[in-house]
Amino acid sequence: MKKKRELMNRREFLRESTLVGTVLLLFGSPASEDSDSSNDNEPIHQYGMGIQVDKCIGCGQCVDACKRENDVPREPFFFRTWVERYIILIDGTAQVDSPNGGSEGFPEMVAENEIMRTFFVPKLCNQCANPPCVQVCPVGATFITKDGVILIDKDYCLGCRYCIQACPYGARFLNPVTSTAEKCTFCYHRLSRGLKPACVEVCPTEARIFGEIGLRSSLLARFMRFNKVQVLKPHLNTEPKIYYANLDGEVR
Amino acid sequence: MENLIEQLQPILKQVVGYIYPNEVELHWGILIVVYPYITGLVAGAFILASLERVFEVKEVQPTYRLSMLTALAFLIIAPLPLLAHLSYPERSIEIFLTPQLKSAMAMFGFVYAWYLMIVLMLEIWFDYRKDIVYWARSKKGWRKYMYYLLSLGSLDLSEKAIRFDRKAGKFITIIGIPSAFLLHGYVGFIFGSVKANPWWSSVLMPIVFLFSAIVSGIALMILIYGVTTLFRWKPIDMACMDKLASFLLYAMILDISLETLDFIHRMYESVESIHILGQLISQKLFISLVVIQILLGTLLPLGSLASVKLFRLPDELRRLIYFGAAILVQIGIFSTRWNVVIGGQLFSKSLRGLTHYKMELLGIEGLLISIALLFLPLFVLYIIIKILPPWPEAATTPLSSIAKESSQ
Amino acid sequence: MLNFRFRPELRMPGWKSIPFPDQIKRLLIIFIILVIMLITVRNYLMPPTFVKEGHYRAAAIDSILALPIHYAGQEACSECHDEYVALKQTSYHQNVACEVCHGPGANHVEDPSENTPSAPRQRGLCPLCHIYNASKPTGFPQINIVTHNPLEPCMSCHEPHDPKPPQPPEECGACHGEIARTKAVSHHAALECTQCHSAPEAHKKDPRSFRPSKPRKRTFCGGCHGENAESAGEIPRVDLQSHEPDHACWQCHYPHYPEVR
């Protein structure tokens, strides 16, 4: 794992340096000292989240807490996280809904004797290791930190919305107050204070498990050890760091 | 913000099936439709101009300078819809400060600067230099100084200097053709490279964009050449018109073949997204795709242009057909852009539902601004023509004789 | 005539000796001026912390880290309210953080006297989790809020920090609502759960450690559905010897909603 990361870093580094080099040649750079030298002694984290689909009760506490913690507008068009309900009928068709992101409960949709199986699925930014949103941002206003979290620089974002188009998971939206792109940050401001993301904090059934990838003893490690996990839309090679246990094939 | 919420609330009721909650707001509106449409016209007009220059198609020679100026006028306006669409237009300078080199959109600044400064401006300058010098000498008052400034003080009209102008112009045109391909192919790439969106994600996208650009550019030049000639009370050069119409026909055949290939390929591969895209076409895009883009914008002009080839028709009727076809082609290509940009956002990336686009009338993202942006290039073109008249009678030496010289 | 000419050829003696045509030389001057301007402007406007850690403004991370928190986290609560945290620790609500019910409490931690978190005592909050919904995982305690002690505040029977039912639930459907509802509209509607399952008393207190029994043999179903069973005449019959002898009945027929096809 570690070796793979190092290899990745070196490859990334080579690619970056050739590209940056070209630009430096073109423009010259005011801040040209290279930063990849690891002089800081902080351990490198790799944050990730496990989701136990079988434990989600669709209470919407996570959606509500996320909006409060991150001052997300309450209107039903802006969500850093939301909960979807899947109902697969006897005839095999699937019905999906997420009224107000699932924050106000789920009214009965179909008669129970028509249901084959049904469950809730929490969704959020997948914090991809190969993030299409970072790839398309023209100015570097959205970026991946050393600990694998993708953040947005709201004071630098143009509001071109290309990242919103590029996200396969619908995890991004345009904050109507700042007019910049926004999405889940794993509550980055909480992590540095030793706290869990707000959604994880309030989940009453431990359906969400937050932790560091690569540690041997942690809630996330136990989750990864005992479950067959799946990521969303693996064919797009975004390499998400949100891992779902017992995920149904209907979930996209 | 209240305004936005008011707009989104009724859309929520029009959603069919399931869409991710963040997808209710449609992010790229009509301004982003206008942008590829305008750059398409630039690339198309330029490629038409290079036909005369590089491939020496003598018949379209009357449109050479006009096409160059049209391309310039439209190129000057091209970034405006993009800027107007940004939340923070003033931050657009960041694209030059810290371009993120993996981003297709970051390349816009560079592609644009290259095309505007190196290709179009230079080619026009080399082509016009001797006329500019002539006007700097013959005009009076402030005009004299303006032309002098435009000449950059390069007043040498010796045989050698003129020959260099011609050679440089031709060289730039040769660079210019791949550049025009780059400019518009790149716009197609912005959409074609979005793997999250099955309606956009296609390797053919840049090529389809390019050929539809050529189609729209030629059609535009038929209109502009025709209208300007009529307003100047000059006879329309029918040989030129016929040639333009032929090129339009050929370009359309290529364009429709590519689009059909794309369509058949999608149908035959029939991947996960095929159901929602089928719904998209039959429910949301039926009018703009099937009726306007295919029937009115492609098949009807294609048929009428082909009929001109088959039957011997009088000049007057041919002109009418060409004009009609060119107008229909413009409408068709505009709805092509609409179907790509808006169509690509009307279905959910969950592939489970469709949303709705409600265009504003007023406001920055509204219809009126878009119409203004579509006509603004014509106004710019009017000013450019005032400064650098492309007409043969305005030039120092008849252009035809120069063309003759160059072919010798 | 033209008296303000830009004539470098007059001022620069070497102009003529540069081996480019006149036009190129003039264009090059403009080009060089533009490039120098671009570089100057870029150096001037470039954000100071860019490219320090990657292709982004490192300062942006600082401003994100500086954002205020709203949820203090359970550990902060336990510093003062350890009796509730201890009570909760062994209860069904052990994984339910304080702020789920009491709301975000960061400002309360900062200034306990000024900001009091909410303490919901009405019926509204508990159903967020405990209202019946078919999509919830089975076994999760769910009630029908219309029939379950209507209008009574939940707290009058259940202590929220240690929410045991006041007496062991009479009905299995209190927790297994989805099964109870499915069965209620099936041909097995009239059957009691105990017809097929026997639940040890301890299951009602510690459901995961003490599991109810399930029938294991074909002959159990055969007790009613067998050819020779002594049961009501309208009950469908099968020949246990010949009907799918290799499989148990529930491998095809869902006992809570048994259908022939």
C-alpha cells in the first residue's frame, strides 16, 4: 500500500514537474521552490469512509447535521450529503427517491406487497483518488490535499461550474450565497481538531465509519476486514475513497 | 438567492424519475450554448478563407478578406458569453496566472490568444499591410494616424517587401488551418472529455464540433457576402455563390455522416445509459433535435442544395435557395449546440430521471443577453469593415490581379 | 507629413543588419513587449502561497481549517455530563451521540451559561428514527406513531438515555414491523408468530444474544400443507415426497408472504 503510494507520488511528481516546467519556461515563476521534499514530520493521513448500507435507517440526521455544521443553505437543492431510498419492485424495476435529501423522512411510496427489497443509501462526495473535478478545474481552485481530501478554495473559484459537470456522483453544487462550487470536505475543519465529520458524529446506527486508510487497527480497518466492499461507478476509474458494504447493483 | 430558489421550486415539480438532489439546478445555460456556436462560426469562416489562400480555390476569392474579418469579429466576442456566465468574471485572469494544465478549460486562454494574436491578427495584417500604408498616405486627419499606427510604421512597399507579405500570409494560413481545427476541436473536447456524462463523452465530439463549425461558417459567409453585396448595390458573383453552396453541401454531408456514425455507434453499443438517452431524445429534445436540428436544419437544406446540383435553375432562384438553406443551417447548428449543452444536463447522472431547463428572459443568463451577444459580432464586423474595407474597389490594386500574380 | 514616425531604423544603427524583414522586426518588438508585460503582471498578481504545496493556494487550507465547528462531539459532553454518558454507554443508544437529540452544542461548550442545547421532551423527535418504514433494516425498533400510545410523550415510558421498553413488548411487530405488516396481508395473516417461532424471554431484552427459533424441517410445514395433514380443507396441499424433495420449503416460499408462484 505504502509502496504503491510512493510510486504514485513519484509518477505524479514526474508528470507535474514536466508540465510545470513547461509553464515555468513560458512564464517564469515567482514561487518556484519545489515542495515535494517532505521536511514536515507530520504523519501523512489518507482519510476514507465506510458505509454499511444495511445499517442505514434513513433518519436523515446526517443530512441535517451536515447542513448545520457547514452552513449549507437549507433549500432542497444544495446537499453535501444526502440519503437515497431504493425500492426494487417484484417486477424488478427500481424506484428511487430522496425527498429533501432524506432529511425529513421518506413517505410511503408503494404498497408493501409490491416490494421485493428496499433499503437506504447515504451519498456524499467520494473523495476520489483520481478526481475528475480536480482535473477539470482551470485554475487550481479545487485540489486534493496530502491527506487525500478534495477541497475548494472559495476565494479563488471562478464559478465556471466545470467541476460540477465533471463529477459523476452529483456531489457538487453551486453555493447560492458565495456563488462558488461546494461539496463535502469530510469536515476538514473538524478533523484537524480531532473530531469526526458531523455526519459520522450524529449517525445513530454507525452506518458511517470514518477513518484512515492503511491503519491496521481502527473502525475503518475492521469494516474493511469483515465486509466485501464496493465503490460507486468503478468503471469510471475515479478511485473513490467511500467504500460501501452490501451495496445493491441498482445503486448508481 | 431568493430569486434562484423561486426558479428552482417549480422545476422540482417537473422532474421525471429520480435525479440527484444537487442536479435540480442546471448549471450551463444558454450563454454556454452561444459560446460554442460563435467559436464554430470563427473556425468555419477562417477555414473557408484558407480555401482560397492555401488550396487556391479562385471562385471563393471575393469572400476571402470578408471571411477573415468575420472570423476576427466573432472571435473578439467569443469570450464574452463565457465571461458573463462566470460567477466572478474578474477572477478569469487566474486562467493566465495559474493555469491548471490538466484542465481542458485552462487551455482556453492559450488557444484563444494563439488564434487571435498569432493567426488571425497577423494574417490580416500581412494581407492588408500595403493597403494600410496606401491609406496612411492618402487619408486625411485622424484616419491617417490610425492607419499609420496600424501599419506599425512598416511602410516599405518594395517588390521584395510585398512578396514577403504574401509569403508570410500564406505561411500563417497553413499554421492557421490546424489552429482553427484546434480552436473548435478543443471546444468539442471540453464536452467530449467529460466521462461523467454519457451524452457528451465521445471521441467523435471534437470532430463533430469541427465539421458542424465548418458548415455554420460557410453558411454564415453565404449570408454575409450576399447581404453586404446587396447593400453595396453590386452584382452577386454567382460563380462564388455556387462554389460556396457546393462547399456547404459537401461539409454538410461529412457532418451528417459523422453524426449518424455517432448515433449508430451509441445505438449499437447500447450501454447502460442508452435508456435514459432514449427518453431524453423522445421527451425533452424531440423538437430541438429531431424537428429543428435534423429535419429543418439538416435534411431540408441538404435536399435543396442537392436539388440545385441536379436541376438547372435560374440565378435568382438559386440565390433564394442558397439564402434559405444558409438561414436554416444557422438555426440547425444553433440547435445542435443547444442539444449538446442543454441536452447533456437534462438527464441525471444517476441515469434515472430527467430534469427541466427554464430559460430566463431578462438577467445575465437570459435570452435577451444571448440574442445581443449573437448580434454583437455583426456590429463589430461593421466597425472592422469601416476600418479595413475588404471590397476590391477599396484596395490599392485590384485583388484579382494580386491573385493572378501569386499564382504565377 | 508623418512627423511622429516610429523609426527605429534611424535610431538604431544595427537595425538594418538584423537579418529579418522589416515587418518581422517590428512585430517581434510588439511581441516581446507583450510577453514582458504578461510576465510582469503575472508575477505581480500571482497569489503568494500558490504552488507551495501543490497546484493550489496553500492559504486556502488555512482558511478552511479556521472555520468554526458547530458540533462539539460526544467527548466534550462527557467532560461535564459524565453521568448521562455512563448511563448511555451500556444502553441501546450507546452509539447515538448526544448531539443527535440535543442538537449542535459547540457554543454550549464554549459558554455553558449562555447557550443551552435543546432537550426535546415532546413526541416529535424520536419518530425521526423510530417511525415505521419498510426500507429500514428489519429488527430496528419501529412504531406506528398513530397507534402506539397516541399523543403520549415518548419520555413518559422510555428513558431516552437508556431506552428500554417499560415491559417486554407483547407484539413481535414492535421491532419486526416489516415482517408483521407483510404477514398481515398474506395467507398467513391469521397465524401467530409463535406458531413457527419460539422466542426466549431474554430475546426481548437482548435481542442479538438470544435468538428466536426457526423451523428447520420440511415436515414442519408439512404439518399443515402435507397430503395427509389434519388441517382445514382449504389449505393447499403438496406431496412432500415428490415436491422438490432436496429443498427446504422457505427456500422458495417466503413464509411471511407465501405464494405458490
